[in-house]
Amino acid sequence: MSTGAAWSQGMIEAEVQRRKQLPQQSVERRAIISKCYKPKHPEVYTLQDSFLAPEFLEIERFCTSPGADLQGLLSYLESFSDKRIYRLPVFTEQFCQALLDELENFEHSDMPKGRPNTMNNYGVLLSELGMDERLLTPLRERLRPLTALLYPELGGACLDSHRAFAVKYALHQDLDLSSHYDNAEVTLNVSLGKEFTEGNLYFGEFNEVEHVWGRGLLHRGGQIHGALPIASGERWNLIVWMRASAVRNRLCPMCRRKPELVPAEGFGDGFTEPPQGEEQPETVSVCALG
Ligand SMILES: O=C(O)CCC(=O)C(=O)O
Ligand SMILES: [Fe+2]
């Protein structure tokens, strides 16, 4: 996912091998966590209206009303540059605090932890914590009326899976994140706190966007971005890489080719359409080339 430096053939092969083992390792961690981890705030695992900012509920009402259009939606959002980067209130303060407390409780536990990606050494893969089914899938589904208007050509109306994780930045841990694009059609990035200075998100050369606590940024996954170093404190964000199988099945966003699919666990990389409803998909697919 990084746009980073040159890789030798040997390094690429080692990385391919490492990535092939990730899904099975993740399934194993998930099994241990669901058996042994005792959540501190079990309520945060199930999305409730009371978690959502009143302004979010208003935007949702607008987007699901007859005649909702892009122009109308934009009047509720903060827009940054012409890159279709938007900020909107998502969560209440109370929910951010409870979720953060849950994530820290998990972090301090002796449970096995899968890190979000090669660029984050801290933070948590939320599928392994068991947050997909009742928290993140419903959140993605409730965002769909918005993303349908904002990103129609990226499958905004049919975002049907996701990869969600929390990132953490602190002095003496990760401070920043280098420039990259996400393995996602559309990304939601919500600031959960805590207190911090600096650490803006940047897009391209000139566009810096501040993280505002409780608010989410929506951007195209393919938009190059990174995070500037924090100067003090601790920054936690919820990142949801949302995928549309209908779009990526035509063209893998990572290798820019027609995907060659291999079976995977869980949502995989979001290629095959997952079954509708409560059920978790048995096998969906990852692109072997990407
Ligand atoms: O640190 C952030 O806010 C951005 C994180 C990010 O872009 C990512 O994890 O893909
Ligand atoms: Fe990103």
C-alpha cells in the first residue's frame, strides 16, 4: 500500500510470502480473542444512534429523504480543496471516550495483536476484536447514502465490505505516516482523541487537514495522503477502508489490473460480493497480484 522506496526482487518475494500468511494468522488471533478477551465496554461493540453525533443523524436524514442531492449534502459538510475531501461530525464525545478506553484496555491486555499495516506499529485491527459485525458493518451501511452522493463512480452506493483499524501516534512510538494510498475505494478517518498537537493529515503537496475530535474525514482511497508528526500528546483515529466489490472486481486498485482472485477469510480484500444480512462471508477474495 505504500508508494515508498525501490524494492529488490528478494524483498518483494519475502513480502508476498509474509502477506500470504496474514489471513490465517488473523483468524487464529480472532479465535483466541473471542474466547479469552473480556471487553471493558461491551456496549461499544453494537452501533447505537446514541453513539452518533446529532449532526450526523441530521445528515443521514437528509440523505435518505426524497430529492436528496449532492448540492444539498455539501451544505452540511466541510470541503477541502477540489479533491473531494470532506469533514463531518460522526461520533459523540462519550462514545469516542468509551471506544478509546476499550481499545486501550485491549492494548494493555496480553491478547495477540495484529497491526493494521506495514506502516503502523501501534493500533489495532478491529475485525480481530470482533467489531465488524455489529459496529463497523452497520456504520458503513449508514454511511452509504452519503457516499452514494459523494463518490458515485467509486461505488459509493455499493460499498459492501471494509477493513477497519485504529491507528495510534505518540511520542516515542509512531509519530507520523508516510505518503500512501489506501486499499479502499473510499476511506473514513475519524479522530477519537486524545489530546495532541500537530499531526495533520496531508493530501498532495499543499492541502493539510486538521483532525477534529469526533469528526470524520471522507476521502477517495486512491488519493495520496499521509500524516504529519504529532508534536505532543497521543492521537488515536478510527480508519475504515471501505470497498466496493463491483468496482474492484473490474480493476484492482493496488495493481491496476484485472484481479486474479484467490480465496480468503472474512472480507478478504473486498473483491467478491459478501452475502447480505448478518451472515459473515465464508470465503471472499484477495487479489494475488496486488
Ligand atoms: O493518521 C491518519 O490520520 C491517517 C491514517 C491513514 O491514512 C491510514 O492508516 O491509511
Ligand atoms: Fe491512509
